Amino acid sequence: QKEVEQNSGPLSVPEGAIASLNCTYSDRGSQSFFWYRQYSGKSPELIMFIYSNGDKEDGRFTAQLNKASQYVSLLIRDSQPSDSATYLCAGFNYGGSQGNLIFGKGTKLSVKP
Amino acid sequence: GAVVSQHPSRVICKSGTSVKIECRSLDFQATTMFWYRQFPKQSLMLMATSNEGSKATYEQGVEKDKFLINHASLTLSTLTVTSAHPEDSSFYICSAKQGGYEQYFGPGTRLTVT
């Protein structure tokens, strides 16, 4: 069973702090990982993806991947109240011909003003 | 770019009726489209995967005769919930990809069956 695990939270951080969201995966064959943000009642929107070990930065967001530890994280610097949402981690599954994303259950982030 | 639309955004129907939801890729050709369902405070659950011109591949536990998927063109997939019941009330989200890894999500359709 290929799984992606996330702490459901809620994770609460003060405005301006760094929010750290974590994700582990069971399938060593997963090669790419995606972070999506989902506001309540809305569909997910892609924040960034990573497929190489190490860090990948995009504005206030940094994704980190450690394939040896099967661990992915997302850091949000200078957190804003507008960052309050559920963050979904997804691994790319090569099973079958379509290549499906396997989603974690999401971590709810709350940024307090 | 990479915009996916869904129609309708909300629908209320009576138990026993059928509802069709459309998913369109507006500015790219989607080789594969996915249909997800999300119950309140739950994660996305993949229902089925469809390639243009082929039969959809359904996930375990999803009734193919109840959730009919048609992917007639590279920009349109439809999900029909047949003989809907209150337990089918959920947020239905489609996504599409052109190739590669990224999936682009539609805005979702909230179905309420009374």
C-alpha cells in the first residue's frame, strides 16, 4: 500500500513566523512530490513540486526532500494570515499507465495575526 | 495557462435522479483527467482516471455503473452520478494533466442530494 502521511494538525503559528509542514511516504519508487494548498470549500492549488534531494525555494516557500529518509517538508517564511489553509502533500505514483498522485490527508495551518 | 473549469459549481438534486458534471481544460489538451471526491474535513479520494477515448480506470470501491465517466475529447471529461442518493453528497473535483507530473485542479462541484 503506497501511502503519504501528514500530521493533521492544526498547526498554529504567529504571523511572521516560519511554518514547517512535514510529510513522509512509504513508496521508495515515488520520485516527485507536490505541495498543494486548499482553502476551505475550494479545490487544491499547486504551490510547488520537488524531485531532487535537497531544497527548492520559491519566494516565501521552500520545499525539502530527503529520499533516504522518505521525508518531504514545506517551509513557509514570514507566515501571513492568508496562508491559513490545509496543505496537502502528494507523491507521484508510477503505478499503472496514468501515473497518479497519492495524497496525504493534509495539515491544517492557522496563522494568527 | 493550465486552467481547468468545472460546471456546475453547485448542484442540488433529488434522490434517484442523475447529475452530470463537466470538466474542461481551457488552454491545454489533457491526456489524462482525474476525478476526486472529498467529504467534509477529509482528504481527496481518487475515484477514477480517464484517458481520452479510453474507458476510465476506477479505484477500488468505486462503482463504475454509478459513476459514469466519459472522456470524449482532449479537453472534456464528464462524470455522471446516476440514481444519486444523499450519501453521494460531496465535493467532486476534477484534475487534468497534459503529460509529465503536474495535475491542475478544477474549482470543484458541490453536490447535494436531498
